[in-house]
Amino acid sequence: MQLQRNKVYTYHYSLSPQKQRKATGSRLIILKNPINKLQSPISWQSDLFTEQPILKPHPSEKAKNIARGISPFKVPGDSRTVLISQIDGNKFTFPSIGSPVMSVIRLKEAMRDRDWVIKARESLSRELSELINCSNGVEIEIPQGCFKYYLGKGNNMTLIKQCFNSRWWWTEDSAKSANVIWTQTISKGFFENLEGQVKPPKELDSNSLNKSVRCNVYYESDTLEEKQVDISPLNYDLITLSSSYIGFSDRRIIDPLSVHSHNKLEFNSAISDKKNLFFTMKKYYSALGENVFGYLPITFHIKNGENDPEFLSFSEKFFGDQEKKSVWIIKPGENTNRGNGIVICDSLLKIKEEIKSNPFPETGDHTYIIQKYIENPFLVNKRKFDIRLYTLITSTNGIAQAYFYQEGYIRTSSKDYNRKAIDNKFIHLTNDAVQKKADDYGKFENGNKMSYKDFQKYLDNKRIPKNFFYDILPNIKKIVLDTIKASFLDLDKRKRTHTFEIFGYDFLLDSDLRPWLLEINTNPCLELSSTILARIIPAMVENAFKIAVDPIFPEPLHSPKKAQASLFQDLVPENRFELIFHEAIDGKALLEDLKSRGTLENFVRPCND
């Protein structure tokens, strides 16, 4: 039998592994372990079963204090609580060895206690922040003041403001004095005023591996029994137990009040511009000996109209597909999103007319992307759809990391699919900005949105032997990871500050349920236009704050709390972001692989478009 003492000075006892199965009068307790739904489930015949003796409930601190005759006393001007003994403490003795064992309570039950929720949220946030800072090679000093944020206009900044205001240590201010600037587009002035390049940490800390976020706040039952709360449903292990997680021992000490951050990566155009995405991915797959058109539709980049050599190559391809009467989609190569400037054509003459001049002045001067239209899309109730999902990329202390959000949604069109009706955008383009103008918008699904589970139900009802979560989503995640590997050297190549960005990825499934990457958006819509979006987007943004904002800008100590109403004040938020890329692990492995292939030099060379 071993005596253990945890961080909050609560005594409990546990049996050694050798004695556990020899204990008499024992019972079998199943301990719930987190399971990554995108990976193979853990076998139940593992270490999930532990035998423990049936013993008396573990007494809480309150019960011990009552037995001691100790009452809490608040020190004026101090947030701490000390214990003042009223009688001889020798009248209370701790339980003898072999008596109490702390029992485990489900998270759902503990969440009914609002006091526990408030304390647990603070404890879990500190634990997670510490592990994330370790993975970025930084150590944050305890702030002696509050932080300031600046918000631009548009794209549901009300939601972002609510997330900041739910943290009492943040106040809104001007962009010049803000610690965090949150805007729809890159603030050029922000990067121009930054100091020199940061030197990334180098010394990996193997002791940081295989650590889970622990909840050091115990649940106290009505009988004054203290119970450990099983927090595995919160999925923090998607980050800390990821194969991409690693910490550093040479951590740089940072004063958070001196940090200036932006919700945009300085060179996000490496993947958010349609032309740059094509060149970035082409260079990456070429270095690996793969064909980029196995992941992106066949693409041509046109800079100089029909006299461009690339347009001549496209013309040859177009005439070669004439028997199939191929359809092509023309997009601005840069400076556009939300369906602006997109045209669908099946005539070479019309394509030439489109690229002669800029027919959409609101997109600004741009080049053109001519892309093969996927003519055999998988349909939902005879209508076309695409998949929108999110990825968070952070660049802190010169270290790039990427997190894949496990929940996205389906965006459906309002009209039945008809390949020949190429002029009807309500058939072919599923962007919200386009579909909300259709007469049938919202007729079939609330806000033309379906959840992943709704889509799986559709597959089941149609007797299609595919599981979205096991057969389709892992393939999508693989392509997302490829985009990170392809661009991590470029997104924040100056490595000057702490920046982060939420990207919106769009995928299309063909008739074989094979995913194709369409585009990556630097300013994904955060409007809550349906019940599904009202559930997914606020939780996703709050998760992003937990990873990208809270670790660098922690809650100050010994300050009066002035918390305003929060979207999550009665909840301990579940994490849905999975760490899929760490520069010191995955980036290093990629560069070593390309070096062995002899293609590293071409990969690190800037794209030549």
C-alpha cells in the first residue's frame, strides 16, 4: 500500500499493482480512457481495469476540517484563505493505511455542481496552458496587469468579443496598444512594427511526453465524500498524447504584457490564395514523387491571357476532353473568397472571354485559375454539397503547430444537380454567400447545413457501406496535414512573433466518396446562420482561444474578478482540436525524408509561378 499526496494536499491511498489482485473483498472498477474517434479504439483488455478494495468513502477537506474544528478565515486584502484552528488538532487523525480509496465520478454528474465547474475550468485551463507553452518552448511570467484587444469589423466579431469578454482580464482598446489584434484580413502595420527574428528552441524534453491534463479539483458529494472526476470525455489527450506532441527544456521566459499577437499568419497566402495553394501543393507532392492531381482537381494558372504558355497547355487538354464535353471552373487566382468571380464554362470561347479582362472589379487585379470541374460529385438527395472544416495553425517562439478540428459540417445546394445547367450557381456553388440568395434556401435543411452525423445517417439509409468517421474523414485529415507540411516553412518564415490563424477548408466528395481539396479560406465565415453552426462555431472559437490565446495571456493572480456573462460559464468546454503537426517532430521528419530522396533543395526553394 502506498501513501500519495496530490497537488491540492488531499491524502488518498492506492494499492500497488502486485497487491491489487490479491486484495480480498475487492470490486472491479472500469476507468474510462479517452479514445480518438479517428483512430482505432483501444482494446478493452488493457489497463482499463483495476481492482480496488471496497473501503470507506474518502473524507473531503471540509470533513477533515470539521473533525479538527478548523474554520476558514479570509485575510483582508488577500485572495487566499487560511485555516484557523479552534480546538486541538490532535483530536483528528488521518485515516490509517488500508482505509480510504478515492472513488471516481463521471464528468456528467460533476457538471451539475456549478461551484465545481468554476474551479475545474480554472484548473484545467492552467494545466492545458502549461503543456502548450512547454510544446512552444516558452515560460510565461505571471502577469501583473490586464490585457487589451482590438477587433476589426464584420464576420461576426460579436462572437469574438464575447470570447474576450468572458475573460475578465481583457479589455477592448485601439489597435496601437492592443496585445491581440483580430481582423478579417492581415494588418500590415502590425508586422511592420515588430522586432527581429525569434530563435526557436532546440533542446527537446522527453519528460514532457505521455502527460495528460489532470483535474486537481475534486468533486464533493452531499455526504462530504471527495471524488476524482473522470475528465477523459473533454478530449484534452487529443493534444497532449498526440504523436506530434513534444516539449522543450530550453524554454524562453516571456513577459505576456509585452507580447503583441495577431489572428493572421504573415504569409498565409501560401495556402489561402488559390494560385499559391496549387503551387505549394504541387511542389510538395512532386518532392514526394506523387501527383498533385490525385488530391486537387487538374489546374492551370493563367497570368497573361490566352497568349500565356499555360493557356496553350490548357487548350490541348480541353480539346483532348472534347468527346466528354468537359466542364471547367474559372476562379480568380488571388484576392477573393465566398464565391466572388467564379464562373463555370464548357466552351473554350467563353473561357477566353472570361480571361481577357477582369469581369469582377470587386476582386481587384488578379490572375486566373482554370480548374477541372468535378462532374461526378456524390449527391445528397440529388443535390450537390461540399464539406467545411477548420484547422488552427499557431506560430509561437518560432515553432509552428497545427490542430485539426474534428467537427465540421456539410453545405448543401438548393437545387437538384444538373451538369448541363452550368449557368445556375444555385446548383453548382455551395457557398453561403451564393446559396442564401436562392428561393429554396433552407427548404431542405436548416440553413442548408448538415452535421457529420446527419450525413452518416444518409449513408446508412441509402445502404452505402461507408463510415464517414472511419473511411472518409481520415482521408480528409491526411490532405489537411499535407497542406501544413507543404507550407510550414513559408507561413511565418520571419518567425518574429506569436501569431495564429483559423483556416476554413473546403472539400468535395466524388461519386466514389473520394475527397478533393477545393480551397483554403483565410477568413472563414463565422456567422451563425443555422442551428448546426450555432453549435459548432462558438465551441470551435472557444477551443481556439484555449490553445492560441490563453496560454500566452493567462489570467492574472490576486486580482478582483469582474467576469461578464460567458457562453460557457456553466460548462467545462470539451476540446475538439487534435494536434496533427509539430515543427520539431513532423517538420523535421519531412525534411529528413526529402533529404534522403534528394528533393529537399527543390522543396525549400520559393515557388516560381
